[in-house]
Amino acid sequence: MMRWRLRELLGEYQQATGERITYEEITTATQISPNTLSIMGTNKAKRADLDTVERLLSFLSGKLGRQLDTNDLLTWLPE
């Protein structure tokens, strides 16, 4: 089982810059649907499309100014 850390990463950006990143901004930059982002942000996504994860990590890495990997976006939990 996995837990998404998208909201935590968006919060990290907001705390560092005082600015929010909206799902609309992410959608425009990555072509990931707002619905998909919402499902990830509320931890309801049960699986991860690797292309989506890669695009999201690339976008967030640029915003946060550091290289992120899958473990930064997803936490793996025992079932």
C-alpha cells in the first residue's frame, strides 16, 4: 500500500516561498488532470502511472529547487 505525499510537498513549497501551487498550475505544466491530482492529494489513488509520477516529480523538483525521487512523493506502507 502507498501513501501520497503531494500535499506535503505543496505545503513545503508554500512554507518556503509564501506562494501556493495550484492544481491548475500543475495541470498546465504537466498535462496531469486536476481530478488525478485531487485523488493523489487526498490519498485516494490506489495505483501510480509511472509517466504521471515522472512528470509530477520533474515539475515539483523544479519548483522546490532540488531533485526529488519516487520516495519523496510516495511512502510505502505495510499492508
